[in-house]
Amino acid sequence: MKELRVKSLELKIKNPLKKLFTFNFSLLTSNKGFTLIEIIMIMIVAAIAIPALLFLLGEGAKQGTYSELQVTATEVGQAMMEEIKTKLWDHNSPIPPGLYTTPLGIEGTECRTNCTGLQCGANPIFNDVDDYNNYPETCTWNGASFTTSVAVCYVQPAALDTCVDPTTTDYKRIQVDVTNTNLGTVSLVTVVTNY
């Protein structure tokens, strides 16, 4: 009796599993083919789906390029900012606070070679922060053209975003703007103090 029940239970389990895992390949081996309506429907779906997919791929590529330009512009601006921050605070540094005699900008024949930051000829290279005031350069980095411009001005400690030139203070605000035609402008700003 027990043996009969076990076999009956095995058959009950095997039959549904057999049906579940048995594939019907009759559609693949059929000689019937596609109807004209099915072909037209496939063409309509493809005509709608392919342009939509191409649009999405194009937008993805555009966003990737935009991100790459933004990173490169930030790196270019950061390199210029770091170069400026290595210079003296003023041409005559160290100076006691409030005794600044040199105006913002280049003193004499100081110069800087565009895109390299090297000394140009026999002239002295930029040696203080405000030598970079109104300094522009256009360079090609990673195959794209970037225009870098620098603005340096005196600011009050209570209002670091407002220039107070020609009034002199112990704080200079440095703004480096990097512009690309496909990106726009990336700005980096810092404040340095007389030390």
C-alpha cells in the first residue's frame, strides 16, 4: 500500500515538471513564415525604436563630452590658481600692513610665456600675485581650446566678493575664469592675505 502511494506521488510530481521543462519548438520548425501584416508591424516598431535609440546614444555622447570639458576647464583653472598662489603677496613683500606702494599689475618688464608659465626671454617672470591681474591666455588642452583670464583686486575681510580698488587692504581676491565655446565659463575664486 505504501509503495503504491509513493509511486502515485512520484507520478503526480513528475508530470507537471515534465510539462514545465518541455519546450515546444513547433514555431521554429514551421514552414508557415511571417504574414505581410506581421512584417509591416515589425517595420513600424523598428522605425519608431531606432531613431529614439540613436537620439539617446547621441545625448549620452554629448553629456560625456560636456563632462570631460568641464573637468579639463577646472584642471586648467586650478593649475593657474596654484601657480599664482606660489607667488609673493606683493612686489615688495614682506610689507607691514597698510604700506603698499605698488599698484596692481606688472611692475616694469615682467612677463610670462602663455600656456607654459615659463620666463619669457631675459625679462623677469611674474613674481607676485597681482602681476596676473588682467592676464589672458588661450591654450589647447586635450584637443579643446580654453581661454583663461585672471582678475586680482583688493577686498575687505567683511565683503570678500566686492573689490575695493584703488583702496588697499591686506586681502587680495583672485578670480580665474576658464572659457570654452562648447562649455561656457568655469570660475575659481580664492582670497590671499599679506603674511
